[in-house]
Amino acid sequence: MHLFFSECSSGGGFNQKYEIPSDATSIGRRELMQQNNDRIVRSIVDVSLGISPKPARGDVAAQRNIKKLQDLFNSCMDEAAILKVGRKPLADEIQKIVKSFSAPGSPADKTTLSKTLGYFHRLGLSIPSFFFPYIGNEKNDPLVKVLSIYTNGVNMVMGQVAEFYQDPELVKQYQDTAAIMLQIILGDEDVANRTQSLAPKDVKKEWTDAAKDVVDFELQLADILSSPQDASDPVNYMTPRTIEQLSTLTPSVDWALMLQETIPSGVNYTRPIIVFWVPQLTKIDALLQKTPSSTLQHYFSWLLIQNHADKLAGPYKQPLLDWNNVVWGDSLDIKVGSWETCISLVNTNLNHLVGHYFIRETFKGNSRKEVMATIDNIIATYEKNFNTTAWLDKTTRDGAIKKLRSIAFAIGYSTHDPDGASSKSLDTFYKTYPVTANDYFGNQFNYFAWSATLSYSQLLQPVNREDMYEHVSSEAASNSFWFNMINIPAGILQDPVFNLENPEYLNYGSAGVIAAHEMGHAFDNIGRQYDHIGGNTIWWTNATTQTFKEKAQCLVEQYGNFTVKGPDNKDYNLNGKRTLSENMSDNTGLKMAFQTWQSRFKSDPNGRKIKNFKLPGLEKYTPEQLFFISIGRFWCSKMTPEALVQYTRSNPHSPPYWRTNGLAMNSPDFARVFSCPRGSPMNPEKKCAVW
């Protein structure tokens, strides 16, 4: 039996029922789940539908919460207000930078540069600005939040920096775009009054010169940033430096002043700062010392435009969107006025508030308790397997069990700081984030500043390992191995993944496999490098490490031989190395979830205590078969050939077809319950398994 085709093509009928939308490259169960979740969120925040929640009279906290949600949504939907305000909000922010650089011909003085960097960081403007501070954790003390610095300065993925800046044609287009956008935002003419869009020939010399200075500066910066980094260098890579040491390394910056401008006044941060790559700091500083103040003025202006023009109306951002299409293949436009876009905004900015109302609709009763019980049962199965895995020695086995027992879970929603079920807790949490119904740009800027303040105020505080950092309404679960914690939001705990009324073979076959998959990441080729608290320490012996690698290589070769058909009808191989972590966790998760459910089923075959009743219309399948069909159903998906090839080239997961069939091929239980002949495609002689 072909698990994917049985459920998705014939029995399940997914491929016959669903077509790929004209504006998309794929459609799958997960996308359909997210679309349904988004419709539920819309019913909460869109008052025009007439079905929004009505807080009880006198419940002031709940009234403020629902108003904040709806005001944020409305500000995103109000295209007329966004057009009316024009470029002014962004231009005003840029003018604050422009005015601070008073001596255009000479290098920026230390105070001006340090305050400007602090301004960017304090407002959380998500801008690459040379020495970018963020909240991280030390290798050996991961549960305390510390300040880290990484070097950046260009809006490109690091792997693409050298390639991009070495293409003269792309650089020319980039420079033209920068000149046009600088004139649109800062020039005398309001482009909303133009009948034709600006072309490079229409740009004034003031802005073409400014753009040239910016790009010349970025070329030098890119040369520094694209230099190789040696992660094994203990002196220069991810090493602590005091403020005094940093000031010596980079005399252009007053680190004490920059951090004073960045970190909230109530936080007394005295610990060393973790620096990702020390040599880049000194090279960037040397560049800053010879760069005119006017160039930095234009550079910072351009960074603000690049990162925030997308929050303006169409006429003020179109050239930037066109450029994004050239370099990214996507305009990356925030389509204000679209309820789907505005739902995404609300989910991001007010995640826990959305979650408060979302779980009322979708995660009721004992849902959370039932999922936690499922997880506890799977943990017990993992421990049993560790105790019976012959190739594990005592040292590694003890480390694995210690890590397993230490995994922290955030299930459904956040339970403290804030408590997603409490209106008062949420009101307190979001109190300092102001939202106005007709100020979309301001709401976004306020969010970045609020989020940055919240983040920096947590310095030296213990990590909240039960924080629901995923969107509560998201269909994605995750494992943060650096904290040894797992997020499974309410958004993925919906039909067809989980339902309180479902028999256990369906819930364990989908929600159970997903939870077990995330646990598997703790012991895959990446997660195994982190200990029970997320410390980057070695808890494996040389012998077990070698055996692990040999078993993992089987998966690398197996999945590397799987192929997909491209638009040219050629076969494209999967990358077994890149997908190893996910493939290993898929195979481990399926095994552990099935063993857990099977043990419970055998203990109560008649279903007197445990729900494993037959479902109407599915009587021809056994409960064991339906367990496997459940996870096959979850991964049903269709992609265009072009998207499938791109997915295979870039995604850390195997394509859905091979996620299902690959793990089924490696499962003796699957072969047994579906009576697959030995040596058949779904029951090959050679199977791969690490755990």
C-alpha cells in the first residue's frame, strides 16, 4: 500500500477534491488548516461580520483587549487612511536621523553614531546596523538571557551577499531603486500626484549621488560581511567581551552610550557581551572611521526605507516592490486592505490576545489535559526505548534520559507571563503597546518599540520555557533545542490532527506523531549536540557518536536516492544531508507514537476504558491501519513541478510524498499491518532507523 497515494489520491480523494489556487504554488492539509484558523481569527477581530466576542459588562480588561485587537485589524484594513497619510510617517522618522548628522563632509562623531545605533535598537526597527544587539544565551548557561552582538549591515541573506554585490547589472538596478525611493520619500514632490511612475532619468542629482554613496559603502561592507567565519575558533567566534574591550576593538562607537540608548533604564546589565565574530567588528570599525557623515546619513535613511516603506500606500513603495521581485522572486508586499494580511498582522503583534479568543472556540474542555497525557505516554515510550537500545552505553543513555525528562512543553497557549486564559493577565502584558484604529504605520512602529523594550527588559532573567512563541493559531509545531523546549500551539491541534471526540488511533496517528517528531529533534543530528537545558555540551561518548553517525548515514543515502519530477520531466534528487534532521525525527516520531498507542490498545482491546471505537464508513480498516492513514492524511499536498523542485533544493523537510512514504518504508509495523510483501516498494529489505 502506498500511504501517500492511498489517502491523498484514491481513498482520501485529496488530489481530486482540491486544486492549486491560481495565486499559489501548492495546496495541502496544513494550508487548509491555517486558512480555517485564519477565518476563526477573522470572526474575532472583524466587527463587520457581526459575530465578534462581546465582553461581559464591567469586565474592563476584556473590553480593552478586544478593542485593541479590533483597532489593530481596522488600521490595517483602512486603505484610505493609509493613502491619506502618505509618506509622512516614514519621512518624519528619517528626518530624526538626518538632523543628527550635522557635519556631512567628515566621519560621524562617536556620540552621533552611537546614539543613532541606539535609536535603531531601542525602537526595534529590525534594521541591520553594523553591531546589532539581540537577546541570546551563553553556550553553557542557556537558561539566562544575555546580550549578544552580531555584525550585519546589508539587507541580504549572508549566503547571497558576495554573489549579489558582484553582479554589476543587479547592483545598477539596486542603486537606481535606492535613488528613486530616496526621492519618493524625501524629495519635494509627492508621487501620489504623478500620473506616471518615476524612472531613473527623473531622479534629481541629489538623490542619484546619495544612492551611489550608499551602494559604494555597502559594497565595502559586503566584502567584510562575506568573509568566512570559523566556528571552531575559540578566540574569535561567539566569545564574551566586556564593554571596555569592545570600546578598544571599535573606537568609532561609544558602547556604554549605545547600550544606554538601547537597554531600558531599569536594567543594570554588567555581564560581558557575546560577540559572534570578532574580526568583523574591527574591520567594520575601520570602514566607519573613513566614511563621511553624509554617507552614513543616507545609508541609515535607505535602511529605514528598505525595511519600512512596505507599510505605506502603493505609490510610495512600488519601486521597492519591483526590486524585491527581481532579487527575491516576490514583491514581499504587505497587502493592506486584505483581511488575510491583516489577520497575519494581528497574529504577530497580539499573538496571546488572539490566542485567548481562539482557544475559546477551538481548544475547549480537557483538550490541553488530553494532549499533555498523550505527551507523557510518549515520553515513557522514549525512555523505554533508550533503556533497550543496545548501542547506547550507560553514559549516553543516562544523558538521553535526563534530557528527555527535562523537555519543557508549551501546549496550546501560554500559561504564564502572560496567562493566555486570563483577560487581566493579557491586559497587563499588552498595556504598554498603544494601538490606534486609524494609524497603521504608527501601530507598527509602536509594536517594534514595545517588542524591543520587552525583549531587552528580560536581560539576565531566566528563560520562560513554557512561553508560546509560535502563533497560538498557527499550524506549526517546533523544537527549540537551545532551551530544550517544544511548542505545540492550539492552531495545529485541530481536525484532522486532534479532536477530543476522536478515537485514540486517529489522535495518536497525527497529534501523537507530531509531538513525538518534535521530541525526536532533541536526539537528532542537531539536537543531540545540546544537553538537558540546551547547553552546547558533549554528553555522548566517542563510541556512541560513531554508531549514531553510521545509522544516520543510512537515512542520508536512502532519502538522497528519492526523486521528484521537475517541470522538464527530469528527476531531481532530494538532499539527504540537508533533510537528515527532519527525516530522522519523522522516522523516530512515527515509531514512538505507534508503540505508545499500540501498547494502550493492547491493554484495552475492547475499548472499555480507552477510546478506540470504529468509525462509520471506515469499518474495512483496522485501528492499526487507521493510525497510519491518519498521519498520511495530515501530509496530503499538491505542488506545481516548479515549486516541488524549489522545495527540494531549499527546504529542510523532504517533500510530503516522501515524508509519508519514506517513513512507511522504514516501518516494520506499517509493512505488517498492511501486509506489504517483503522486498516490495513499501517493505524494502533494507530499512533505516537510528532510534
